[in-house]
Amino acid sequence: CFFNNSKSRFCKKSGMKCFVFVSLLALICCTKAADPEKPTWPTEFFSPFGLYDDLLFLKNATAQFYYNWDQVQTQKLIYDTHCFPLAHINAVFKACTMWFNSVGIYLEIPGDDIECCLMIPDVGAVPPDFLRGFNYSGKNATVFDYSGKMHETYVWDGVDDFKYWTDVNTGFDVQFQDGPTGVKWAWGDFTVTPQDPSIFALPNNTTCQNKCKFFMAEEHTKGLLRDPMIKLAMTAHGKL
């Protein structure tokens, strides 16, 4: 902090009271406010969310998120009408389901005749301390959630300009966004109730452990990162 000479000369004339005042002012000026505490997820919950992608004209495309860390350390995403962008040719116009477990991330797109297959090995569910790869930006912002409600939020920065917004009062998740692409999730309310492990079971077929053949090319692997949840998982597991 800086105090000019006029203040110094004034304090020399005014004595101890001025010295105390200036010292307190300097302390307030120079002390950095502590970063807010990082919120954590409940260990079991369900939440709807909306997918946004300006490039593909997606606006609040409804999807579902299921989470059970207590028993199976697994999460499941159901994109009801639009799969995440670049998952597969025309996938954005199809429903799809994704599973994240201890083996990896799986995908199924029935409308494209894509049976359950392994997309990314060794990247599992996001742990409850989901912001472990983020730092507080020092900024606040007002943003909307899945239902359109506005929230005053803390802004958290991750790798490659990846961003996350949490409510300043409750710590609840509001939005998160992939930086380079701008693909965004808007969270709905969390329903914190036990989630039956059977919800997270892979389909009853033999294809799930086969690697997704359409992700062999490098450009397809990069395309996976248009899904913010995949990037969040990869960040949490140190894969970025």
C-alpha cells in the first residue's frame, strides 16, 4: 500500500492518534481477503440440468444427472433429446446416456445404433470435492440456473479457461462451462436422496467393454472435451 508524503507530514503534526488511524488504514488496504471455501457435492443426489451450445443453437436442452459416491462411486448422465456436441456424427440430434465408473466413461446412443462402449478408460466419476482443480478467480457474477433463476455467484477458474459458478450464499452449483468451446451446463436443484446402485448398472450386453471405435481418431478425442462433465472428470482425475 502507498501513503503519500502529505499524509506523512500531517501525521507528524497530529501525533499518536493519526499514527494509529493510518496504521489501521494500511492494514485494511494491504490485507487480502481470504478466498471463499470450496463447496462440495453431497455423496448421493439427483439433478436436472440444461445444455447450452451457441454454435449448435442448443439452449437449455434438458438432461438428468445421477450420482452415488457412497456405494458405487459412479455417476450417470441422460441427455434426453440432444447428446453432447461431437459425440458422434449427428449425435447432437439424438438422445444418449453416459456412465462414469471406476473403469472409465461409457456412452450409448441408441438413435445412432451405437451400443454401449468404452469412451475413455481410467477416468471415473467426479469426486465430491469437484472443485479440486479450480481456484477462486477473485470475481463474482450474476448468472442463471436451469430454471432461469438468477444467482449471485463466486467464479472459479480451471485449466484452459474452464469456469464454474457457485452460489455465494448456499454454495450450490449454478453453472459450469468449457472455456475453449463455450459449451455450458446450467444446474437445476439438487435432490439429495439415496440413489439406488441399480440406476448405475451398465446395459445388459457384452459390448460395454469394447472401445468406442469412432473415437480412435485424435479429432474425435478432442471433440469429447466439448462436454463439460467429461472435462470436469478429466480435471479431477489429473488427465488434463
